Amino acid sequence: MNCVLGPDNILYDTLLFRVIYDFVGQLLPCGLAYVASGFAIMFLLANGVLLGAGGFSWAERRLIGRFHNRVGPNRWGPFGTLQPMADLFKLLFKEDLTPRGADRIVFMIVPVAMVAPVILMMAVVPFAKDTALANLNVGVLYVLAVTSITSIAIFMAGWSSNNLYAMFGASRGVAVLISYEVPVVMSLLGVVLVAGSMSMADVVSAQTVPFLLVQPLAFFVFFAGTSAELNRTPFDLAEAESEIIAGYHIEYSGVKFALIQAAEFGAVLTSSAVMVTLFLSGWSGPASSYLGWAWFLMKIGVLAFVFSWIRATFPRLRIDQLLAFAWKFLLPLSIINLFATALEVYFLRDGAGILEATDLWIMAGINFGVAIGCLLIFGTLIQDKVRPVRPVSGVTIAAPEVF
């Protein structure tokens, strides 16, 4: 059958979907071809994210090994490239245990709830021109809504495990996610104001000047907030091994643990993809008509390297430092950036509401000055708030009783 998508279809602008739909439409009725094409693309996205998570786990372990002056994975395959597969097979054959007294249904849902947001985020991310599964006009809002599922999944993991350590880790994780969600949302409002749209494809098209230069303060806030939401060092209090063993997933083993780990590593790549789309011009680059996907992957690799670099460099923060950094540092910065961006857009845009490249360069110069000033001022104000409390001379603190 000859199946043709109409221009009013939500997937009409997706080149990848049209190619698959045209091929499958020759073999199946149009209705089944439409559903089969959607499942085919989701299958590709899901496996791409999971394979990317395995590749990133190997690359990060090798990189951190170099930081620690050791080799890293080097036994399975050349340069240890098959180590993720070996770890996967090991976990697949491990016993899958459920704690006594746990809520079995919720306990089993958690790994899927952790992986789902990672895959769903990629549905609106265009890795080349016309390649997003769905070019939603509220793509930025969709990403924020999907990522909020993670906080629910973390709390479900802690509560359903019937374990105090898991509950402590979940409580920490939810506190961090709620705290950092506010500045992250505020930082993206500036991007939406400059782009004039919440569509991810429109944001890329609006970046005649990369928004990393136009919105440096927003990028800093978004990067720091995303690191905290991903439980990456130095924000990994929810999984502090020296304090609460493994945190909210302490009771998970086997396939469930493999899914949670895949979600954590895959989230780094998908978050990097979102940052590339919003701040680094997406697939744009020389010969982007043919090499857009290569530019996109290269930019993701750079951001993933920065995530690993930070993990290998910085120590873990205390809980008071972590929350103070969100509410007393990142939130004021995001509010200042939002007000500055709103004023700049109001005075610089033309009658049609469009910002030219010259306007964006002017905004870049202003916002860089604002960013440097804010970082210096707020950094000075908050540094005394996060230092360790000095003991008062002459005061003895009694040791806690051990029962």
C-alpha cells in the first residue's frame, strides 16, 4: 500500500519517521504501518540510549583511571571495551532478590521508572535536521516534566525497599531534586525568551550565536543543577557509600540493579544532548546538512567528558552545603539572569519580535559582564555559609550513646 503522511500530522516534520513509514507502508496497512514505525523508532532510541550508557560507563572508567594514575578496565576486549558487556552478563545471572517486607509491586516498577525518563527525553531531541521523533511546540516543558519523574522513582525505591539506609538516601535525593529543579527551570526561561519558542528545533534554529555565549549564567546554573539531579559528584549525597552504603538502591540486585545503573549512565548522555540542543547550537556546524549528527555526537562527548572530569576532581559536599548552593547561590543567579534577559529582549528585538545576530552578540557581551559580576559577588557572600563550623573553645560535645 502507498501510505502518505499529511502535513497536519505531528510526525510529518520527522524525516526519520517518514523514511521508515514509507518503507513499512509498502508491507502493512497504513494504520499498522503508522504504529509499527513508531515502535521501530522507539526501539532504536531505547537501544541507542542503553548502548550509549554502556559505552559511556567504559569511557568514564578509563578516564577516571587515568585521573587516578591507573589503567581502568583492561581485561575484556581491546582496551577493556567489552567490560560493560561482561558486567551486564554478570548482573543478568545474579540472583534477583526482593527484601522481606518490601512492597513488591512498587519495588519492581522502580527500575522501569528510572529508565523511562531517559528514553522519553530523547523523543524530542533533534540530533540532526528533522530527526526528532516528535517536534513538540512545548519541547522544553516536556523535558522538564519528564525529568521530574526521577524524583518520584527515587522516593519509590527508598520507600518500597523497607530499608532505613534506602529511605535516608531517597530523602536526600528528593530534597536535592526539588531544590535544584527551581533554578534549572528559571535558567531555561531565559533560553525560551531569547529563542521565542519552546520547541527544541526552534531553539536550535534561533542560535545564530550559540546560547552558551548569549546565556552564560543560564548555562552555568543549568549545568550545575543538572549535575545535582543526576546524583553526580560532588552532588551524590543520595548514594554516599561512606554514609548510607549505596543509598536508595541498596536492596536492588541482578537485572533491576543493571537497569538503574544504565539509567544513571544514560541520563548523563541524554542530559548532555539536551544541553547541546539548548546551548551549543545542536547539530549546527560546518557541512551540517551531511555531518549534523557527527557534530551533535562530538558536542555530547565534550560535555560527557566535563561530567567525568568533575567527578574525578571534586569531593562530595555536605547536605547543608548542597542545599545552600541551590537556594543561596544558583537561585539568585537564575533570577538575575531571567530579569536581565527579559530587559534585553524587550529593548533589542525588532517589531516582528526577532533577535538578529548583532542583537545576540550585544546580549552576549552584557550577559558575560553580568555573569562574572554575579559569580564574584555571590561567591564571596556564600563562601562563609558553607565552611565547616569551627569548634567553640571551652565547649565539650558529648559523644552519642551507643545502644
